[in-house]
Amino acid sequence: METMIGDIRYAVRSLLRAPLFAVAAVLTLALGIGANTAVFSVVRGVLLRPLPHADGERLVYLRQSAELAGIDNALFSVP
């Protein structure tokens, strides 16, 4: 335990001797942690969270084509 406290004191003294390096290290860590949090939030919201509907796995996408009119994906409304 004493060696760990000594190592922490040495690290703090080293960072105080080089304040520009300390600022760069802190900013790098802050940007990395912020980017990681943002990416995880997007992945969680898009991929991991279930759909907000009952029986969400039964949802389907309906498509209609009108080949004679040359329309591949015609829009229509389903009541």
C-alpha cells in the first residue's frame, strides 16, 4: 500500500512539473470518455433498446409496386 501512495505522489509531482503535458493528458482523457459515452448512447438507443410497441417483433414493412406504371415503391396508407 505504501508503494502505491508513493507512486501516486511521484505521478502528481511529475504532472506538476509539466503542466502542458498534464493539460493535454486530461483533455485527451475527457475527449475519449465523452466520445465513448456518445457512441454507446447512440448504440443503446438504436440497437439495444426494444421497440416501444407491444409485440414489436411482429411489425412488418408493407410495400406496393405498380409495374405497369413504372413505380417500384408506391406510397399507400394502411388504416
